Amino acid sequence: MRKVEHLAYGDRKVFTVSAFNRGVGMFLGRLPAVWVEGEVTELRRNDAWANVFLTLKDPTTGATLSVTIARRIYDRLELPLTEGETVHVAGRAELYEQKGELGLRATTVERLGIGAHLVALEQLKRTLAAEGLFAPERKRALPRLPRAVGILTGADAAARGDLVATIRSRFAGTRIVVCETRVQGKGAAGAIVSALRALTEHPDVDVVVLARGGGSFEDLLPFSDERVVRAVASARVPIVSAVGHEQDTPLCDLAADARVATPTAAGALVVPDVRELQGALVATRRRLGLAIRGRLERDRGRLERQGERLRAAPRLLTERKRAGLDRSGARLQALSPLATLSRGYAIVRARGGALRAASSARVGDSLDIQLAAGALAATVDEVRP
Amino acid sequence: MSEPSFEEMSKELEEIVVRLERGDVPVDEAIELFRRGQQLHAECVARLESAELQIEELTAPDPAT
């Protein structure tokens, strides 16, 4: 912006007329945007002009205000205004520097019939809310990486361009299916429903973005149409609503699974950042490798332990047998008569056999008495059976 | 028939990794799972590397015309 410079006559600062106007104009330019209500008078529109001019009149005091609106914006509003009609004009104060005249630079104009629309809209909103169409538990999660992103858009190059550019920068390989349709004016609601159906019936579309830039209240009305709202709520895939600006809440915003203020924000929501996904895949690949290696190593360890046990088996078997033999030897030992003799018993033999009863011997028989060490020869003197 | 989404593939891959990490899968099945995991991983990576943005235009019937 040019600087406002003054002349100096000694200590006196003096502004030229255009410098003064420019300075005041810059000051006015900092005032906030506002809505002004008034009656339309002196409407001048010409195809050759860049702007449309009108004068707003306050019906009670007769005060007037010059309003300038870009013809491009005015024509898109599709509201051929008539003189005497009451309107709301949104805009900022502006100074026409050449003449030092105050005016309003308008961004949109709305007919004052909107009050009735607002009431009907509020009624519809309550009805649909009561049906549970806007309930948080109805909201579906967006796919992490959709096979294809559906875009429903009007002939709005800016919204579409922003959305496509954001998607490209985050995930260049995205497939996009665009359905361009009428999004404002008569018949727009039906056209939007039809376009939405075409997009959701596409087999690869996993999410649909409603991309519609800002517009007047009336422009955005089709996105609050009951048919559109119901179609959004019952769509086969999640719907992201990027309709209007931050301050607008068309009813489709409430029925959608996510709502954003700009097409750029929608782009960031529907596709992931490819770098994040690649990082996550590297980590998953590492886990996969570690898991299978761990699994196989555990198996190898078990196999080795089994091998050791197998090799140890014959030795164990021999040892066990030897222990058994040792026990048998001891028992055998215990049964040996010689072992008995060593405890002081004796074997007495007569008539060729061991004597077990006194009655088996006769007086005068020769006895052979075997002891642990050596033997004795004796004769029976008496039998006591 | 549409091909599986990245979503589906990466979900299956994650399930395979979790099963393998739990370690209670018989070894033959573990090896089979690992092979499947490798394949899914490669497909996911390939999906991310296709750098061509494709734009397809759909025309829906306008009920008003």
C-alpha cells in the first residue's frame, strides 16, 4: 500500500486532497465487515461494467448509502433485484478516493424473505434431529486410505482445485472420481442427490467430499434440502461436508460423517500423508521379521533340547539297568545260605540230606554239621522229637 | 470385482504380525503367515508408490432437465 505523505510548510503538515482521501480510505478499510439493511434504489447494472452500483435507502430517515458490488458476484447471486425491495448487504466501508465519497463494498446481497426460510430450516432441523439423523453414534470413521475419493462439486474451480491440490500433495497416487453438478438455484437439490448417488454407486469410491465454496444463504440452501440431507445420512460410504465457510451450517454438515470449513481441510481429512504411512509400513515389516525369527528360534531351541534328551537316553537306560542288577544281586546275596551261616546258624546233614526235624534222625546216626567256616562230624545220642 | 483396499490389506497384515508375535501358531502355519505378511507388505508399499493422480469424471443424470 502506498504511504500517505504530507507536504511540510515549516511545522505545518499539509496533505494533498488525494493523500487525505487515501489516508481516510485506508482507515475505513480496517473497519470490520458488517450487514446493512435498506431499500434498493438506483440499481445500475451494465454488461460492460466490472461493478454493479445501487443505493441503499433507510426507509425511516431517508439516509442513503452507495453500494458497489462486483458484477461477477452479483450475477452469480441470481437475484434480479427490483427497486424498493428490502435487502441485507454484507460488506465493508470503502472510500471512493477520486470523489471522497463513502460507500459500501458488498460481498453478498440477500433478499429479506430469508426470515421465512430460516424458520422452515429450523423446523426441518428439529424434525431430522428427532429422527436421530445427526446423532454422533451415526458418524462413521473415514477410511485411512480410500481406493478412490469421490468429489461432488459445482462449476466451482477454486474449491475443486484446492481439494485436488491438497490430495496430490499428501498422497499423489490417489484416484479421484469427480461428479460436477448444479449446486445452486432451482433444481439443485435433486441434481445433488443424483450426483451423490452416482458417486456412492461407484465401486471403488470409499469416501465422498461435498466441495462447495462460500455463497449467500440462498446459494447454500440446496445443501439444507431434506432430500440432500437424507441422502447424505444414508450414503453407503462416509461423507465429508466442505460446504460454505466457517460461519455457515447447512444441514448436510450435521448429517455428514465429518464437516470441515475448507476444501483444503477436506483434502487433509480424506487422504493420509504418504510419508506417515510409509514409516508405519517399515515398522510393521520389522515386527513381521522379528516375530517369525523369534518363532523359529524358539522352535530351534526346543529341537536342540529334544536332541540332547534323545542322545542322553541310551546312557540313562544302561544306568537304570545297572542299578536294577545291583538291587537283584543284593537280594540274591541275602538269600544265600552262606550268608545265614555267617550269622551263627548251622546246616545239619544226615542220611544224605539237610535235617529239618529231629524225628528224621535215629540214635547213632552220623551228622555232618556245616558252619560258616569249616564243618564238624558228630553222632546222635538222643532224639527229642 | 474391486481389488482389496489398502485399509483391508494393512489390517490383515497387522493381524498376521500380532498372531506371529503371540507365538502360539504351529510352525508350518507360522511360515505360511509370514509369507502372506511379506506379500501384503509388498502390495501395500506398491500401493503407496504409485504416484500418478488419476481423475475420472462422472456424469449423473440431472433430474430437472
